[in-house]
Amino acid sequence: MEIAENNVSLPEKNIHYLCMKNENNRGNIIILDTDGPEGWKNIHAFEKMSEWGFDIYYPYFPDEYRSGSSDAGSHFVYDFIKVLSLRSSFLIGDGPGGEIALKFAIGHPEKTGNIVIIGATGLNDLKYQLSRVNKPTMIMWGRRDEKVNPAAGESFHDLIAGSVLKMIDGGHSVQFQKSDIFFSYLKPFFLDH
């Protein structure tokens, strides 16, 4: 299996995205990371998650969504899923991508499966809405995260009912530093729910 590069026309935008499909598709995983796919490629995330039976998608966020509101990012994800006719999708969001994943889950629960957020931003913007997240949610955080205080991970956990918090010995984007631990938590969370 290889990572395929594709384009899709969304309202007012032509979007580039990566995907890896599994012929035994048990669902979709969409990686929401505004920093680019290189870290995910380096830890072989596409291959590993595809081996679990999932189709993996990585949409490149247009510049205006990288530092914009989670509302705009959520609309972008909705359009992406709609145009590709994807059914309910698991979401992995890193940093601002975590905020976008949560905002999308709040606004479109029918299109959302399990959610994994890693060092997510947006706690202050979302804290009064997080009680509306009703999907299995795993929160991963580096204990030494230098960009987003680990206390924010604990707050997300307190505000999202039934969420699971995994504090990992590492910094920001801990999945790239401790990929074995990351995948050991991720696999059963996606396969057993």
C-alpha cells in the first residue's frame, strides 16, 4: 500500500489531500494537523493505521484555516467529508487540529466517530461547549509540552464526559516523540469502540 496524493474540489477551493485505503475498510480516520504531514509520514502512521483496516485521510488545510477559527476549520472538515461521501469518521487532531476536531464533533456528531486530540488548543474558546461532545474521546498530552500547558489536557478531560486522558513523557506533538506508546494507546481505542 502506498500513500496516494489527490485533489478534490470543495466549495470555493481545490484541496490537496493524502490517503491510504484498505480493501477491508472498517472505517475512516481523518488526521487534522495544520503543520503538514511529514511527522505522520515519519512515524508511518498511514501504514500502521491502514493495517488495522482503516482508510486514512490527511487534508491539507488552506492557509486561512491554519490560524483561523475552529468554526472555519470545522466547516472545512464538513465539506471535505461531504464531497468524498465519507461515512462517520474517526478524527485525530494535533494542536489546532484537536480544537477543530472537537468543534466538528460538537456541530456534526452524526459524522463523527471516536476522537483523539493531542496537545489541543482552544480550551478557552470551547470550554462551555465541551459537555456536548458525546463520542468516545481520548486526550493525549506530553507531560513536558512547551506549547500548550499540560494542565489544559486535564481540563479537557474534566469537561468531556467519559474521556480518557493519557499523559505521556514527552513534549508537544508527543506522538512523534513516543510513537510506539502513541500507537499502543490508539489501536485499541479505535478497534474496540
